[in-house]
Amino acid sequence: MIFLQRIPAPPLDSSIAAIWYCASGPRPHALERVLPTGSAQLIVNLAEDQTRAYIQDADGFRMTTSSGTVLAGVQSRFSIIDTLEQQHVLGVSFKPGGTVPFFRIPAHETCDADLSLDLVWGRGAMELREQLMEAADPAAKLDTMERALRARWRPKAMHAAVEFAIETLTHHAQAVRIAEVANRVGLSPKRFIEHFKNAVGVSPKQYCRILRFQSALGFAQRGQRVDWTRIALECGYFDQSHFIHDFRSFSGITPTGYQSDRTEFRNHVKFLQF
């Protein structure tokens, strides 16, 4: 497998965590759960011009399709992907609120959705995919994506209240109260939540829950023997049942199910269809 990533040069680095490229062989399982991280991604399937997503709900199990270049908004729960599409992919991992300088659409409108990039960038989306495919090697592909993002970047600052909130919640997700943050930035709770959802994609409360969930996954990766009870306490859950409820809400499986079906990527889990 080839996996490369880089942090782009300023000013893009203020909004983008990484631009990455992955080329790999077929995986032993067809589908994977992708767990929520609190951030959006731009994904370009270089193998085929299609993105397949799978939905499991009360109506059963079904597939949806969109173009091979999508803006994958912030997830409030797990999504299901086709691993065949992961064999030749380039992506952009945005920081929380990082889509603001590149897309005019409010982030909450892309939550839990794969939005075909041509709907927001027009013909430029198709041209970008063609340029990426023509680039000579992985490093050149990363260069091509970085140039495209630089051309789209608008010096539109995130609302100061949201910027402060992201910083505060990221470092104190276990203890901070949303009302306290709203009060500190001088906004009513309603206005604060509205600004936050427009930039980040989910409410401040949901964002804190995702951060706490991700913190639990981080603890689980530190050793082969995983003590989920200790992890629940470390991450600020009230009790074990609260932890398991939140874990299932985001992943669709129990903590032990995650441990048995996890892959080499922290937020990818084998999806077993019964």
C-alpha cells in the first residue's frame, strides 16, 4: 500500500489538517464502517467516477450512488463504504469548520451526506479529477490538489465565536458547558448554536460527543489489552451504560465489537452484513 499525506502551506493549513493519497490492493472484506470524526473531507475516487454509499435503517439495507468526487460532510453516525473504491483515492481532511473558506454552502447542509462536488464547484469538479488522474505520480497529485484548493480559497474568516468555541471544546470537551461558552462569546445560546452549525456542521453538544467518542478510540489504540470501563471514566462518561449508548450511537456496534472488527485505520471497521 502507498499512503502519503502532507500539511499544505499557509494559508491553507489554517483550514486543512492534511491532503492525502492512498493506493492499495483489494481488501479481504467488501464493506467498512467509517466512524465520525467531527470534520468534513473532500474525496476523489481515481479508480472510477462513482461513489457508493450504503444505508442501514428501519427500511433495510440499500445503496446510493453519486459522482466520484464528493464533499463528505461531518457525520453524526457511522457511514458504510465500498472498499473497492478505496484502492486509488485522494482526499482532503478539513479541520473543524475548515470548509468555510472553500464552500459557500453552510456546513450543516452537508451533514451525513456525500455531496457531489460539481453541485458546489460546477465544471471545476470534473476538471480537478481529470488533472489529478493526469498527474505523473503521487507527489504531483498532492501538488495538483493543493493548487486547486489555493485557487478556491477565500479569505473569509470564521465567526470569532465559533473559532473560540472550537478551541475551547477541543481541549475541554469533557467538562465545559455549552451555555458557558455561549455566554463567554456574548451570544445567546440559540445564535451561538446557529453560527456553530453553519461552520462546523453539527451542534456544539454533538461536536463534544464526537470528540469524546474519538478520545475513547484513541485510548483503545494504546495497547492490546483494552479496559473499556477505565476508558469510559477517563473520557468523562457518567457510567458504563452511558458510554456504551454513545458508542453504539456513533458506530452501530459495541466497544467489544469495535475491538474485534477494527482495521489498521482507527476509524474504519469491517462491516459484516447478516
